[in-house]
Amino acid sequence: MPSKTMTLSRKLMLAFGLISLVTLIEGLIVWNNIRSVDLEMKRVIESLIPQTERIAVLETTIFRASLETRHAMLMRTDEKRTKTIAEILRLKSETDRISQEL
């Protein structure tokens, strides 16, 4: 349609229609991006957060083993030293188990 024969109301309706179409297309693009972000967040929640929790447990266990080692060096009796070394070995096996899970 030539623009000279179009009335003002038709021109406004055409412009409104084009703007609505562009807005709809942009809305669909944004919706798709939000859906992608949502899927990525679900992946992070399911895989990475449990890994971070395991690493924190591993770090705490190693720290406890370090403290027990220092404690064993300060023990004056063999009985207490033996108990402390048994605890260190237990912490080591726990550390090995957590490491295997990672």
C-alpha cells in the first residue's frame, strides 16, 4: 500500500502492529534465555553444590587429622598415643572415602 493513500489511523495501526510483533519476538527470546538459565541452575544445584559440600567435609576431616597428629606428639603415655593414632587412621580412611566420591 502506498503511504499516500493510507489514512492516519491505518498508519498508526500498522506501526502498533509492528511494535507489538517486535515486542513479542523479544519476549520469546527473553523467555528462551530464562529457560536456559533455569536449566543451568538446576544442573548446578544437582551436581556442583554436593561436590562443594563434600570438599568442605574433606577439608574439615584433614584439619581434624592434623590436630590429632599434633595431639599424638604431645601424649605422654603409650595408651593415649595409641588411641590418638587410631583416631588419625580412622580420619585417614574417612578422607580416602570422601576423595573417592569426588
